[in-house]
Amino acid sequence: MESLMEMKPLTECDFPTAPIWQDVLAQAVTGELVAAMNYAALAGICDDPQEAEEAWEHAAIERAHAAAFTAAGRKIGVDVVSNADGKHWKRVREAFMRCVAEHDVIGCLIVQEIMLESFALASYSRVAIVAPGSLGKVFGAIAADEQEHADHAMCILKAERDASPQVFDDKLHRLHLEVMTTLAAMLTKECKDGHCEVCQSSCVKPSLFEVNLSAALLRGASLQQYMKMLDALGLPGEVTLAWIAQLPV
Amino acid sequence: MDCPVARIAPSAAPQVDFALVGHPESWSAAAEVFSALRGPEHTPLPDDEIRDILPWIPPRAVCRVAAKSIGDAEAHGLYIDSFISPDRLDAACVRENLTRVRAAAAYAIKAGAKMVSLGGFSSILIEGNFDQLPPGHRTVFTTGNTLTVAFIVQGLEKMCAQQGRNLRQSTLLVVGATGDVGSGCVRCLAGKVRRVQLIARNVERLRRLAVELESEGIDVEIGTDLGDFSEKAGLVICAASLTSSSLLLSSIAPDAIVCDAGYPKNLSPDATTSRATIFFGGLGQITGGLTFDPDLRGILNHHPFPDVAHGCLLEGIALTLEGRFESFSRGRGAITPKLVEEIEMIAARHGIYLAPFFNGAGPVTLQ
């Protein structure tokens, strides 16, 4: 059991890097809430009641993740404010909702389980290494949870690709251009198109080095995870390499 | 220029007879590949972005390769890049680089390649320890070093003939003499020159090689430093990359013929070496044609002549075209003149010959 001293929220004075973690957490909470909304929307288009139930469960898990991140923020004395309408997240959400509108369950899984999960899993794992104390533990635990999601969805997607590789790959490429372009732009070294509308004040990216992180590291780890997932699905490496090379920097 | 990747569409897995495993020679070489893959509609990646991205890329195919024999045979394969960072090729990074080579080998096995050539540092890392590679029942590996040696020897002999040099009266210096390629070159040429000078870091290996050569009546000098020898060599093979090319060039005969067979190649002619003839060795040309999809010709094989590639990669292609799926070159100094002659004949049957002479400044013309 934690002592009362440990339970007392830290202030910014106690934790000089708190404003950086506040923005890192804001991105994480926003991502989790977007995922929760995505799963809820996915549940609405699942024909199979069991699949729909699983989607609702995933939505609940993602909401729990968001709550855990928010609580971790409180523990270091910061309020974590999310914004699912921030310009990058909004774009990602719109791409997902287009799949929902088309009743395209596979498209939804590609966006959520391959693209968004790659970024979540790789970023959380990296943050877990450098984040102090309980904050690091929260990121580590949620990264492990996300890994389970991804493993489950990979089986479905692999079967889908094996059945019709060309159709699957064409769909994946179309979604890559929409979603991965946005996610890659989120992790460019500088926000060239203006504020992301999630960071509390100025862009957090130039400050990440203070906590042994960088946008380049998070981006590299995320794209590596994405490429590994595409490899596991059986997409040709020379094709996915070209896709990655063409992403914004 | 058309975007070389525009016509790539993921599709059912095509035939993969062979795989060539390599890595970028330099950051600028990596940047060229990325620029080509990005296509003309995207700005080229700045150097710092290349350095940020490349280390994260898992080993994977960069392009498909098709090779044609001058006979009827045709072979299809993959160029697989292990994406070892150009600045991490030193001894301190051996463990992580081995992991990358193993992953590249696993990629080749998964793709169904029957023959895999381990180019550049990939073969140095494995050096005959084929059991370090992932098991693949249908896949064999070759370092490709025997054909590399063949092209180095052919190149030196041809350049001597063109310049009217008498090999019998020449002293040959081999830098990196105890390595797989270096020792193969020594064994092929020692009996054809007046004296051999062998330089390497490992004295014990040098001594063993010297004893072997002396037992055949060959005049041998060994050293670990360029200043260790009694005379300045007129013929030089650099089978190891040099940290200081100027040091070598000031320690040899002013009109020396120098074959840069190191990897990466870093000997360049300059004002101080204007009388020496420097050419890149160990390269061959496949006259039946070599095509890449996406079209990375002149980017992956950045040479002033078409269809030129490193001997180590061409060995795998030659063996595939021949239908001889065996680990022809296994590393660890096992290259003999007999094996060199055999691979030369196999390569020649499929139109794979010594490449025209060139160096970092372009084609080499007779002085």
C-alpha cells in the first residue's frame, strides 16, 4: 500500500518536467478516447453479436486506459486535457468514420488495430522506459494491453488478406495514405502546419529531449512497429518501404 | 524522371530464386535510394531525416531483381537491405548488426529464396558461421567471395597487361591479407609475382599464411604496418577499407597499380597520386542484363557502367542461373585457385565478366 506521502500529488515545483508529461499524457488520453469512440462505432456495424460485444468491451478498455492516464497525470500534479477534435486526431477519426459509413469492418480494423495501435504500442513502450516511477508503469501496462488487441486483430486481418491479397492491399494502401500520412505528420520534428490543438501551450516536441525522448524516436519506433505488422500480414517489404519513404517529414 | 515506385502494386508473391543481402555503403547512398522511392513529387529527404529513419527500418526487400544469362536461363530475386547504419559498421556494433543480418536472412528464407548472397559486411559478420543464420531447408547461403576474388585477380592481371607490366617482376602488396578475400587473392597471385608483402592486424594469422606460402617457395614479407616492408610495392590490392588512404598511397611505388577491393571503397586518385592507377576491384558485369523493380538502376549499383554489381552478389546470381544451389563460398579463408577458376567458368557461361575499369572519379583510362 502506498504511504500518504506517496499519495500526495506532486506540484510543478516537485516535478520540473511535469508540463512535458502533461502534453505527452494529453496526446495519449486523446488517442485512447478516439479509440474508444472508434470501437463504439465499430460495434454498431458488426453483424455478429459476439463481435459487437467484443467491440464494446474494447471501447470500455480504451476508456479505462484514458482514465488511467488522466489519474497518472493527477499523481504528478497536472490536469490532462484531451481534444479529440484536435486537427490530426479529427482527421484520423474522420477516416475511421468513413469506413463505418461504408460498413467496412476490415477497414475499421486496419485503421484502429494496425495504424493507431502501431503508434500507441511503440510510443507507450518508449515512454514507459523513460517516464519516472508510476507514470512509466502506467505506460508500460497499457502498452502490454494494446499488444493483446493487436494480436487478436492480426489473426482476422491475416485471414482476410490470405483470401484476397490484392483487394486487401489496395484498401490498406488507400487507408495508409489517409491515416498514416496524418499520424506521421503528428510526429514530424516540427508542427509545420501550426498548433496540433492538443498540447497545452506551445508544441511539446522541441522539449521532449528533456525527458530523453524525441519526436524522431517516437516516429521511428512507431513506423518500425507498423512495418513489422505489415510484414506479418504478408505485404511485400519493397512495397511498404516505398509507402514509408513517401510519408511527410 | 518517372516515379520508380508508381507501378508497384502489391500482388501475389512472385517467384524468388535468389536473394542478395546488402546494406547502404554510405548515408549519401541511402539518401539516393530514399529519394528514388519517394518519387519526384516529394522533396528529397534531408540528411538528418535519413539518419533518423534508416535505423528503424526492419530488414526488408528494397526491390525485385531479374538477371538474364546469355544462354536461356533467367533468374528472379530480391535485393534485401539489412539497413545497417553506415556509421555503425565497426566492431562495437557487431551484435546488433548480426541481428540485422539474421533478420535479413530470415526475410530471404520466408520469401522462398533458394540461394542467398551475403554482400558487403553481411558476409564479414557471418564469416563462415552459417549456423548463425536461421535454418531454411530450401535455402543455401554463399558469401560470394570466390567470384569477388576472381574479379580482383582478373582485374589486376588485365590492368598489368594493358600497362605492359611484367607480373613476374612485380612486388604485390595485399592489405587485409588474412581475410577471406585477401587470402584468396594471395593464393591466386603469389605464385605469379616476384614477391608478396602481406599486411593485416592479426600477426599469428599472417605468420601461418606466410609459412604456407614459403613452403611453396614464395618470397614473402609480412607486417602490420605499411612501414614494415623492404621495398615499395608496384602492385597493391586493398582487401580491407583503409582509414587513411593517403598513408597507403605515400608508401607504395609512385606508378603503382592499386586495386581498391575494400568495402566500402575509399581510395580515390588525387593530385598526390596522379601517377598511380587506382581502380575498383571485385566488380563484374552481367551482359545479359540486370533489371530492378522499382527501377533503381544506377542508384543501388551506382557505377559508371550498366549492369555492374559486386562479385559477391553476382556469385549468387551465377550459381542460380547455373542451377547450382550450394554454399559455394563459406568464408574463413577457404578460397583456392581451383574454386576461383570454377566460379569464373560458371559466371562466364552466363555472360558475367569482369566489369570495365573505374574508380571514384569515373572510368579509368590508360595512362
